[in-house]
Amino acid sequence: MSSILEFLVRQKKLALVFTISVIALGLLSFNQIQRDQFPAVDFEVISIVTAYPGASPEDVEQNITNIIEDELSNISGIDKFTSTSRAGTSSIVVTLSQDVSDTAELKQEIRNAVNRIKSLPEEVVDLPRVLDLKTSRKSVLKISIGSEQLSYAALRSVVDNLADSIELIDGVSEVEKQGYLDKEIQIHVDPEKLYRFELSLPQVMSAITQRNQRYTVGSNHQRQQEKTIVVLSKFDSAEDVGEVIVKSTFEGLVVRLKDIASIQPGNVEEKSIVRVNGKKGFILRVKKQSQADVITTVDLVKTHMDDVASKYNNQLDIFYSSDLSKYVRNRLDIVTNNGLIGLLLVLVVLGAFLSFKTAFWVAVSLPVSLLGTVALLGVTGETINLVSLAAMILVLGIVVDDSIIVAESIHHYKQTGENKFKSAVHGFKRVIMPVVTTILTTILAFSSMFLMEGMMGKFIYVIPLVIIFALVLSFLEVSLALPAHLAGVNEAPKQHNWFEFFEDKFELFLARVLKIRYWVVLLFSVVLALSLYFAMTQMKFSLFPTVGVDTISARMTMSTGSSLANTEAKAQQVEALITEVVGKELVSVTTDVGKYFTHKAKFTIELVPSSQRTLDSKAILKALKARAADIKNVEKLKFSVHRPGPPQGEDIEINLISQIGADNQQAANRLEQILLDLPGVDNVNRDDDPGKARIEVKLDFEKMARLNIDFYTVNRYLRAAFTGIDVTNIREGQNDVNFRLYLGNSQQSERFINSLKVVNKSGRVVPLSNFSSIRNIVGEPDFNHYNGLRSIMVSTSIDDEKTSTSEVMKAALSQLNLNEDFPSVRAVSEGGAKKTMESMDSFKQASIMAIFGIFLLLVLLFNSYTQPLLVLSAIPFSVIGVIWAFFLHGETLSFFAILGVLALVGVIVNDSLVLVSHLNYLKDKALDKVEVHEWIIKGVKDRLRAVVLTSLTTLAGIIPLAYGIGGTDYMLQPMALALGYGLLFGTLMTLVLLPCLYLMNYEFVSWIKRLRGVLNQ
């Protein structure tokens, strides 16, 4: 062993080449690796959307949703499926089971099942769209395009060309158009002329369709030169439709379409409106390819747009919003700036305790480990994102600890005057086993994350990957390179060191502490118990707190039946309010009016990145809520924030499931009131709001039979009168332009129904009122299903400072008391509350397994049952500092705080493990020579500098991020706080509590041995 180590120590050139090569490879990879906001995650969720124009929610449920759900119910591997049947649209969300090994095969089976359905209504002209929900499908940039110089048609043509050209840019997968009205040729048939010429509407439609044809009838059957015979009757231009003959007689009467209808170009009916910063216009949502770099892709798109703007002589008004690259770039800058400041502080601390040359080579281990990790991430196809950056920050302290332990040990032997090569060999050999064990225990602790289930498991799987990469590279650096680097450093032994003063004072202090060791342990235990009790009763836990978010959402609800134009007018007032309140902190406000209902509008308020704002999102949200009452004549105007992290729905979502509609409705009413009365609950919503009031035309089929009128004909007349019917199309450029036929004016009111006349099969005109009646009824709500059963979902968001998801869920369900008051109703929790509980449950199980694995490793190292427990005791005691730090800083315990605690466990366990190893080494040497108190005090004094040094360097590395010296990142800040303040208390625990526990353990083991001796006699 010694000969191998001595050989490695003398390979200074090999060590230098290894260090420089890893750093160079890492820098090269850093310039090429993909950057993104979050890891690429397949949520294993399939969305099935089917358009059924003009259908009521109940028609959609019966004719679309139920049929698709029947097919889905026969497929194994599906965890659940939920659906919403709203006017004109069926939307089904299928969640796959986590136990399925081959999700790609299951997804294809779902697609095949949907494609097999042949019994959909004829009005469903497009097949159901089956979409795979992944993070890669998220748009990275929105481009708003307007122009005061160009007409709508000209601008639409420009936008079409732009969308096509952007899709050709490297990294772009898809460009989705919003605020876009397709061109159509509108044919307005005059009802009076239709009746005068005794024409029926189906007859006119059929004439148009049959005229616009192209078909092959066969060949000319010649041997020498065979040719294909094609019959052409397609329209060459939109104007040709007017020449279609709809009726002719032997008497010479010829009726053309232009004789009974007006034909004009127009746009499809505007069913929803998108506005950006108060202006309507075209919006292009750019989506990137899954393996494309978000910053590079957005930069390429913007460069292309600059070229386009100059091409059109700056006639286009171009505005960018929802720019994801801006936030990714900002986060990278913050972490890089704080990292450089931290590295500088680490160098200062190391230089104060060790020589400058030694400090330099120890500090070099940081870029070696981190840049090497970047290179390995690139090789494995991973990205630089929020989660992988968090993992790198976590591992900083652990990586530098290993280097410090080795360097301090070598430095110690050099100070004795030993040869520099022998000092390197002896110093490294002395700590090699503890270092290897600390690396393995840390890998085990973080590997527990591999076992986390659900979406969170997929979201954070890169953390243990980064930890493993960094620690393996750290071990290679401290074993292959660092001893050789330090062996080449000449250090003259120093007679005195400034730190000796503190070592002497600490020696006296520890001597007194060991005398009252039982009281000390009792004191620490009481503090731990009180801290845990305080945390459980007074502190809230939120997986992802709403701190530092850069987007605020708002929902406005008008009275049911409000038109699109009326809702837009009110939305303009809300936009003005938002602009006034948010002020200079506002980047953009995007308004979606009528996306699902004409009486509802949604606002997305994009703020300046949190690190550059003077106000945090909570203050802005509070100001907006205070001014919401300024908007009059609206039923609801609610402002809320979406939590960062993976998509998890609202904070609380409770699905009430029952086939008995009345019970479901009553249970939902009760639950809504309960939630409104709970403190800290806001934005209570439910998905069964009533829809528009309906005008129901009730047909008398017996009279229709006598009058020789079929249902299909009546359907055609009513649809043409109020919606219009696409009869054929013509190709213009790369787009199909539909010919849409209307009966009369497309904007006519319900009174037209009373005067509407239908031509029967005999050609006679019959008023619709002769075989129908009209009544007004209350609009029906959307119909929602959970696994095929009727459901109502009640959702709400919560204030982290006042309550937590678990508290609200527990209180709401206990007060609802379904078993006694609504026995037919079942409640299923969804959203953030469910995700939080699932994630924490799987994390607890994984952590228990990890701790057991660490215990086995320590048993192997110490050959003892009790000493591993001493080291593991560091874990609960180190949490004391975290609890009080978060309380004093007013922070909410969160997922990233837990990550900080995990890193803290790694650092504290490392220090404890090395200290116990050193005490065992001294025990074997001094057992019969000196008192037990003396060698314990000497051992702790020997390790004092290393423990203080590892703690201070870790603190120096993360303090800039904890307090935002180089820019504040609110998501990573809790992690840095947990690690920093936990380490402060953990250091005290290592240097004071652990020696007391070690001495108590030694006395206990000695007593057991004496007892065995007595019993054996």
C-alpha cells in the first residue's frame, strides 16, 4: 500500500496533466452543454382533445367523452383519467401508472384505442388530438406581432411566412399561432330568394360541393401512348363559386349562386381573444426541441426576427414576452457570480489556516470536481438547469471537505519536519479510509432520491447523479493528484501558529465540558426536543413556497352569458389596473379572453426577474388584491401566483365523485363554504359553474313526418343560420381557405328562428314554427368525470405564512364528514397537497433505507455497534440550527431546505466520522499510557483546525448565495441557509457534544466488558 502511494505521490506531472485535462474538458463541455429551466421530464400524462362544434356540454359528454372513456377503461396500466365536457370540446387527461415499465408502448396503445373509434358524430370533422405532455413541449418565447401600416390580411400573410421560417431555425420544434383568424370565403344566402326560387339549403350546399371537384376516371387505353384522364371542375379562384348553377329548368331558367347569395372574403368567427400589453395582434408561441439549448434557441429566433423587421422597413411592431431564456440566463449569472465570490472567500479562509500554495491546490479541487461533473452530465445527455445547479452547490462543501482533510493531514506531518514525500504518503494514508467512507456515506444519503416516486422523483433524479459524479471526481483528485501537488510544495515547519491560541483555549474548555458530559448531553437533547416540537407546531412546510416567483395570474369572471366583446371591454380595465399597480416591475401582461367561456378572462402578469426587482411578488400580489374591488360589475376578480417547480396543479384540489348529481352538488356547496371559512385560504374555485343560458328548439317529429321533413334538413338550416357550415375549400399558398355558407346574416338574433322556413322533400316551404316550439332554459355546467364517474372539483390556493396544505386538507375533510352527511360521495385529493404527501412519504422511506446503508458502512469501518450511532446522532442534532435559522429569517421550510439538510448531513457526518476515526487511532496508541480524558481532549484538539476549516470553507462558499451578494435566487436561497446555519450548529455539536458522547460510549463499553468479566468468573 505504502509503495503504491509513494509512487503516486512522486508523479507530479501525471497529477498536473490530470487536473488540467479535467478542467479543460469541463470548460469545453460547459460551452456546449444544453441549458434549460428544468430537467426534461416526461410526466407520463396523455391529453386527448376532441372538437365537437356547436354541441352542448351534455351532447359532448354523451357522444364524445363517454365513448373515448369506454375505450380507455379497457386498457391496463392507466392510473386514472379525468375529463371535462364543455360546449364544443371534450378534454380527457390520462395519467399512466408508475408501475408500467414500457410507457412508450402504453402510450401507443392509447393512441390506437382512440383511433379505433368510428362512431363519433359527423360534425366531428377532425380526429381527436392525442398529445404527450412533456416539459419539452413548453414554449420558450412568445412573439407579439402587430402593424399600423399593414392590413389584417397582409399582416396575416406575413405571420404565416414568419411561422414557417422560424420552424426552420435550429432548435425550434414548433410554432403555434394565437390571436389568429383564418381567412374564409363567406357565402350569405338570402332566405327570401331561396324560397322564391323554391330551393332547399341542402340542395345549394350539394351544388357547391359537387362543382369543386377533381377526379380521375381512368386511362385512354392506347398501347403506344397511354394517358390518364382527369376531370377538372375545381375553382380556380374564390370568385368562381358565384358561377355555380344551383338550379336549371327546361324552360331556360338558370339560377346561379350569386343570384341568391352575397359572396365576400372574411375571417372565421372570433371565439377567443389574445391581447399583449393592451394590444390585439398575432402571437407566435415558439417551442424548442427537447435537446436544444434554451438560450441559444431564443437568441437565434430573436436574430431572425431582427432580420425580418429590417426586411419590412420596420413596419412590424414586435414585442417579446414569456422569454424563458431570460430567467435561465439570470439564474446562471447569479449562481456563477456567487460561486466566484464564494471561491474567493474559500481561498482567503484556506490561506489563513494553511500556506497559500496548499490553499491553492485545495481550492483547485472545486473546479476539477464541478467542471468534470459538467462534462459527465453532457456525456449522459443531461442539462444545466435549476436542479443540477442546486446539486452542484450542495456538493461544494462536501468536495472541499475531502480535499481539506487530506491537505490538513499532509500539512500536519510536514510541520513535524518529516520529508515532504513521506509527509504526503503518511498524511494521505492516515485519512484514506475515513475519506473513502465519507464519500460512500454521502453517495448513499443522496442515492435515496433515486427511490423517490411520482413526478418529484423524475424532477430531482439528476441530484444524486451530480453528487455521484462530483464525489467520484473528488476522490480521483484527492488520491491521484492532490498528494502529488502538495508533495511538491516546500513548507518550512513553523514554531508557532496563530491558531494555537484558540487550540489552547478550546483544550481548557473541553476539559471542563467532559466533566459535566451528562448535563451537556441532556442540554443538547432538550434543545433538540424543543426545536422539533416548535417546528412541528409553529412552522409551515411547503414543497415549493411562493417566494420570488416572476409570474402572477389573474382570473376574471363576468355574469354568465357575457359576450366576448363585453368581456374584452372589462378586461381592458383590468389591464389598466395591473399596469398602474405593478408599474416599473411589469414586463408584460397577456390576456386570454374567452378561451373556454366568453364570460371569463385570464391574465398572465410577467414581472421583472426577482433578483432585479425592488418589490417581491408577495407585495405586488397584495397590492393587486387590494385594488381588485376597483373593477365594478364583475362577479369575480382573483389574483394568485403559481408555485415554482414541476407542474402540480392548485395547492389543494378535492374531487367529489358521485353518480347522484344532487348529493355531489350539495357536498361541493358545503366544501366550498368550509374552505372559505378557513384562515389562509384564497381563490376557492369549482369546475361546475353554469354555462350560457340556452334556447332550446324542441321538434315535433310526428308533425315533421307528416310534413315530409327530416331532421338532417332542419339541422342544416339552423346551423347555417347561427354558425355557418363549411361546404368546400380552395388552396391559397400553403393554407386551405374554406367556403362557409350562412343563411341570412351571420350576426342575426334568436328572433330569426320564428321566421325561419324549411323546404321539405317535396320542395314546399314550411315555417319552422309549424313543427317546433322554443323555450329558454338555464345553461348547463361542464360535465366532469373522474375515472368515468361524474365529479366536481373544488380547488384553492393557500398562504404559506398562515397555514399549510396538509392542515387545510385535514380540516376541510373532517368538517365535510362525507361518511355521515354524504355517504354516496367519495373524495379524492389531488393537486399540490397530494403531490406533497406522496413525495414526502417516498422520501422518508428512501431516507430510512439510506441511513441503514450508512450504518452498515460505519459498522464495517469501526467494527463497532455503538460508534456508528455516535456518528449518526449528528443528523438530528444538526437540524436544530436549520429550524431556528429559518424561523429567524422568516422562511418557510421547503423542498430545497430539505436538500440543504441532506448536504449538511454529508458535511457533519464527514467531520464526525473523521473525528471518531482519529480518537480510535489515539485510543489504540495511548490506552495504557494516559487517562481517557487526556487522549480524547488531545484527539479533538488535533482535529479542531480541520473541523473549523471545513466548516468555514463551506460557509464561505454558500454565504454569497444565502444572502444574495452576487444576486438573489429565491429558490436556491433556502438551501444555502439550511446548509450554512445548520453547519454552524453542527460544528458546535461535533466539537462539544460528540466528545461527550464518545466518552460516555467508552465508559459504557468498558462497563459491559467488566460486567462480562465478572459474570465469566
